[in-house]
Amino acid sequence: VYVEGIGCSYPFDLADDVWTKAFQLSMKGLLHHRSGIELGPPLTDYKRPRNMHPADGVKVFASDGTEAEGGWFKMLMDRRTERLLPEAWGGHMDAGDWDRNSAHPAAMWILVDLYELFPERIGGIPLALPDSEAKNTIPDILDEVLWNLDLYRRLQTAEGGIRGGIESTAHPRPGEASWQESLMLSAYAPDPKASFIYAATAAKLSRALTTSDTKLAETYAVSARKAWDWAVGNEEAFLGKFDEKKRQTMAAGLCAPRNLAAFELWRLSGEAAFHDEFQASFILAGAPGDVNTQNKAITSYARLPEGQGHAALRQAARQWVIKTADAGLAFADGNAFGLTLWVPTLPPMAFVSYFSTPETALGGVLPHAWLLTHDRKYLAGALRATQFGAGANPDNRAYTTGLGPDPVRFPLHVDCGVSGQPAPAGITVYGGSDPVEDFGDAWVHTWYLQKMLPSSRTWPAYEGSYYDIYVSPPTNEYTIHQTIIPTAFYWGFLAARR
């Protein structure tokens, strides 16, 4: 596009598959974060030896401390047991280091939801996968989900408890790549929150697998039910470890994952008791809490066909989706770049993908509003929500590696930093962050940006607040659950909708 007196745009494609290619790129970013597998041609140009696998001598110790308790590094060191977990491999690494945590199976729910919305179109899109997966009967998107969920299923205790993931005892040592990790690795003890999270995604995955692998679908159905039973049976004992103030905080954190798990197990089994459990903790039905934490359950309930669930709850969920989508449209109308948020009080801060991910890490609502109403304003709004992160910003830069002519080039990806390779494609970084605030990046401004004029702290948040610097976490870090998967959902929706 050429505009006289202004200039010429970068070249761009006009084709039916532009969003399909973007979706495949984002999913390839997820492939690049698989743990326990070798990466390289022909799947990808990015080369990495198999990492974090027990067959290579890697040891993962069981901990008796839970992820939900916090403390992570020190707690894992202090509460390590001598019991080894030979099945503790796989999953997807978090950001540029290599921990795996309960936010990952929670995010896999989003990919299964995308498949559930468009089983034929999304299920028919080929992804970069190893031959054994590319040639099986399972849709490629679900194969990528299985790589993650299988880790947690293998680690499930005989009683049904789900561990919160695997972590090293510190951030990576300087100069070490993931296949060279010399720190101790430990897996968290099971806890109710991780178990509810897993139960929700495993139950949803079980339904999705029924048309391609009935045996595996049943395996996940049984596993999801065991995780639910264990979480319910151990919730009170878990909460009893804390003082009253901490107990209240922990109990509030269990509400949304328990609610979603009850919903998915109701959809899977048809048992009315699960719907009763769901309704008892559903904020739109009068339960206490922050309604925004239940956006997954709300959008799912809103999509129920007539005759399923309770009509009044279904209508309340649909009204929430429309009201929330309208708030996102109003926010986009109120800024120069069409940035779209449905929580308008959210500041342009680090670590929430404010500038890079459509509707941020909070998750997309506009696609669901369009699916419910087919009102084109929601589809137009969803398209607009993608534009800033895809390059329609003051830097003319896409915030996803490998996307377009001028993408991010230096995400905080430790393995490529250590090995000297270009960053693998498909990584959506956090993007810009309000430079007035200090999100732990004072040293970046002191040692890397000290010669900027005007001062790096005085630039507008929209312009000049993104620094393509490998070691800057507020701008160049990312996670698979906050940036890569929400972006893949959005681009996949645009690829599949008609």
C-alpha cells in the first residue's frame, strides 16, 4: 500500500489462508517448547537435542511441597524427598527456561475449546509434528495437547492426585541450556488446585477424542474423574494447613478451577450431581467471587444448545459475554491503535501481554460474542484486536517471532541465547510495558538504555516502550499460557470461522 506523502507499507498477502498460516506459526511456537524431545529438520530449522529425559540420566525427585503453597525454588530444595519419578518428562517448557506448571494444562483447555468450536476445520489443519503423531488418527491440535496432558497423567498418583508440575531449584545457571541442566529437578506434590485444573481439561479432551481414539478418550475420562474425586476428598485437609487468612485466600483460588471441572465432568458424564456442583460455585448463579475468573465456564455455558442446562443461567452467561465484548469494543474505540481489553482498568503493565496478544492473557471474548450473535461488529472487533500485536503499531513490528517482515528477534529464550541460534518461530512475547513503572527492569534501563534521548523512562507506553533485548523480562519474556496459546486460539478462530 502506497500513500503519497506518507510512504509505502511492508508487503502483505491477500489470500484465504493468511490466518491459517498464522495459526500454524503459533502452534509451531508451542512445538518449540516441548520438553523431552529432540527438535530439528525437517520439522523445524531450530535445532535442540533431546532434553530433560530420564533415558539421558536426568533425575526428577518427588517433593512433599505443593505448587499452590508457593515458595517454589527454596521450598523444592527444602522439601525434596529421595524418591525418583521416572515418568516425570514431557510437557511444554515455560518461557525461556524449562519449568512446567499447572497453568499449562489450564491453557490446553483453550486449544481443546478451539477444536470443539470448529472440529472439522481446526482438526483438518496440519501442524508440524513428529511422524508418529502426524500419521495417527488424532487431529494434530489434540496431539499437541496430549504432549502436555500426558505428563500430568503419567505423574497422577494411584489415588488420583495431580502434581503441579516440575521445577528446577533456581533459574538456569548462566551458560547452561536445557539439555545441560545441572540444577536439581523436583516435581511438586499433588494439590487440589492442580487436580481440578487437570480434571477440567482432561474431561474436555476426553470428549474431543471420542471421534478419533475411543480407547484414549476412555483413559482420560477415568483419569479426569479420579483427579476430581481426589481433589474433593483432600480439599479440606489441604486448606487445614494454613492460618485463617491464608486459608481464605487458598479457598478462593480453588473456586474457578473446581467450577470449570464440575462443568466439564457434567458435559462428559451427564451426571446431574456435577451440574449441581457447578451451579453452587457459579458466580452468575449467586456464588461469591470475581466473575472474570470464570470466563471459561461462562463462555462454555453460554454456548450450550437450547434444552441443555438451566435456561436462566444460559441466558445470564450469554448476557455476560455480550456485555463484556461490548466493553472490549468500547475500550478499542477509545484508543488510537484499537487495543482491545475487556477489563478496562488493566494498566499497560508487564507480564500480561497487554500489547502483543489479542485481548491480552485474559482470553478472548469477542470471538464468542460473534459465535453467539453473528453480529459483524464483534467479528470486526476481533480482527481489530489482532492488529497491534501483528505489526500495526508505532514500531511496525510484529510481536511474534517469524511473523511478517519485521518481527521480534530476541525473545528471552535461554536455549537459543546459549546456543547462538536465531529464535525459533512462533513465540509471542509480552511486548511493550509502561516505562514509568519498574517491573524489575531497572537494570535494563540503567545498562542498556542509558543513551536514549529522551530518557527511556519518559517515552509513551505505546511508542518506544518495547525494547527487543534478550535479557529484558517485562518486554521479551513470554509464557506458553499467557501469550502463545491465547494467540493461537485467536488466529485459529479467524482461520476457521465462516
